[in-house]
Amino acid sequence: MRIFHITPERFEELPALPQTVPDTGFLWVGCGRRVFEVQREPIQAALGRWGVGALVDLHLSDLLNAQLPSHYDDTSWYDLLVFRRLAPSNNSRDLFVDDEHGTLAGARRALEAIDTSPVGFAVFDRVLLTVHPTDCQVREYFAQRLAQHSKETDLRGSGRLPASPAELMLRMLNHMVDSYLELRRLLTRQLTTLQTALLNPRSQFDDWEVLLASRDTLHMLEDTCEDQRSAVQEWIDALDEWPQESDPEARRERELLRVRSRDVLEHIERVLSHVRRLQQSAEAAVQMHFSALGHRTNDIMRTLTALTAIFLPLNLITGIFGMNFDELPLIHNRDGFWLAAFLMMSVALALVWLFWRQRYLGRNAKR
């Protein structure tokens, strides 16, 4: 568990939960899900001691649930937002190096390496409580980034630190949505590999498990993005229902929160649009694969039909001369065999020439 005190001019980490909320700024308490489960009693006691109100039992269960979808809920003293992140897991980052050119094995590993663990946010007036997965890098990233912003503020005097817990939450949400860009490149490359193998006429594609896994993964990502969009939209609706502030600075801060919220929602829409394009691309590749199989089957059947049409008259000629009659033309002629062979050869060549001219044979055959 890490505790930070954030003001518009300063960012510092505290060694433990303070007795009271500082006079300026706000507190950010970030902890892993397992740590939160163990330390929830001290955290609840600290929230009550700070006068911001404790978490209700249902929301405690939501923050500890690793399978909960993205959703929003509120009370009269805090807002709760659970947001499932979209990111490659830590062990999947090596795929960019190990599978640079893309293989079916790499596609399988990429599809199995997507992490959609939820991150919980409890937003109080002057306290932000975040509950992260054990291996989540969001907290560490923002701790380093805000510390760097604090140094830049000291040097330049430009305030880049968040002014409220809600603003810090929106910055984290924006970062988690934008982290999909890395996952998007990974998925796009591996799906391109699958499509190339699927449409290659010289390959016998039989790894349908990977393709079905990719479609299931895209459906899962679509559901996750839709839950994210619904949660952020509910947060925006609740933000519009907050009491109107008479202070111009407070109204300006509220408007900035609306702008950031709409920006996060727009980024989620872009991610959802890209996931749906990948779905359409995968579906189109499957349809093209079966269409190509149909064309190859038609080519084979057309060739076999043409060969059958060529040899059918020859079978008729041999059948006529094979009848058990004494009085048949050319039967008793010493050159009859060669004349019949010449006739059959002429018929065969004529049919081959006719079918070739009609483009029933060859690579440029009619489709």
C-alpha cells in the first residue's frame, strides 16, 4: 500500500496513513487487491477518522472481486467506479521481440496473454482510494509521473498535478484506455498472420482453434469496451447532477472534469470501433477462405468434367467397335485399327482445342 499527498504544487509519499487529511490538496491511497483485503479494516478506520465516510460492504466486495465487469455506483459521500483495463500481461510483452514476423504459435500466445483485470476507484471529496491487481503497473507509473510533474512544477511554476481525486481518476482511466494501443498493434499483427495463413492457397490451414480463440477474444474485448463505455457514461451523468457551485473556480474545475470525462469516453469509442473492425476483418477472412475453397473445388470439377467430355466420345467409338458383330466397318480391314485410332485422336484433339478456346481448361479458365 502506498499513500500520497497531492497538492497543486507538491507531490509527496507518506510513510503511513495520516491521522487527519492535510489542510490542502488530497490523499491518494493506492494498494493491491490482496493488500486491500488484508488491510481493509485499518483503511476503513482511517476513512472514518478523516471524516469522509467509510465504504459500504457491497462496495468492499466489488473492490475485492477480480471478475467484476466495469460499472459505476455512487453514494451520498463517495463515487465508486470499477474499470477493467485492456493491456498485454507482463509475460506477453516479449512477443514483440520473440515473434517479430508473426507465426501461428505467436498468435496463440498473443491471444492468451490479454489482461482485463479490474481496477477499483473510490472517489471521495479529498481522498482517492484505488485498488489494483497485484501486477498492475498503473499505480507505479502515475507515482513516477506525478513525482516528475512535481519537479517540473518547482522549476517552471506550471501546475500539472491533478487538483482533485476525480481528476486523478480520469487521468488513470485515460492512461488505461490508451494502453490499448500497444495491445492493438499486437492483435492486429497476429490476426494479419492468421489471415495470411488462412488465404494462402498453398497452405492447408487446419489451426481452427487459434482462429476461434481470436474471435472469442475479440468478442470479449467488445463486451469489455461496452462495459467501460457504460460505466464512464454513468459517471458523466452523475457529474452533471452534482450541485451547482457558486465559486467560479469550482465551476471551472467541474467543467474540466466534464471535458476529461468526455475525452475518456471518446477514447473508449475509438477502441470499441477498432475492435469491431478487427471482428469484421476476421469474419471477412473466414468468408474469403471458404470462397477460395469453393473456387478451387469448381476448378477441379471443371477440369474433371472437361476430361470426361473428351474421353466420352472415345469410349463411344471403342464401344461400337467392341460389339460382337461380323459385319462392322473396318473390322476386317488390315488398317482398321490405325484408322480407328486416328479417328479417336482427331476427336480428342478437336475437343481439347474447343475446350481450350472456350477457356474451360488452363489457368485462365472461366470462373
